[in-house]
Amino acid sequence: MGTVAKTNENLKKCICMKCPSYTFTCKMLNMPGNMIAMMSDVSKKVELEAMYCAFEKSKCIKEEKGCICATCELFKENNLGKGYFCVATGGK
């Protein structure tokens, strides 16, 4: 399993915010933080409500409602091999 670098370039490729498990409520609660993150250096962040494969599981997502990890460019580029990074740090 590969490691995903915490870079703004990778954040632009991230599709976590399109995931069915990332509910509308999670999106609304985390919109200010995610917008700020996109305009700053994500390599200095400890946690982020996006790019779960590079950071850690979500503090908002509590229920698996479908996984799109395998369709993400980051998943393919980094040979991740697992999914549901949003509910389990390191995927499951």
C-alpha cells in the first residue's frame, strides 16, 4: 500500500467531498475549514475533512453509505488497495 503525500496538488485530485458517505451535513459543517485548507499549505495540516487517504479518518462521517475511493486518481497513483479511508484511518 502506498502513501499519499499531503500536497495541494493532491488535494485538487481528491474526490472525498463527492463520496456518498460524506453527507450534506458533513459538507456544511466542514465547508469553512475545507475552503481555508484549499487556500493554504496542506502539508502543515494535522487533520483535514478531505483526502482521508493522506490524513486520517473523518471526525464527521459515522456511517458507510458507499465508497468511491477506487475511482480516485490518488487511489490509483498510490496503489492504495483499500477503501473507506473516511471511516478507518489507513482504510479497510
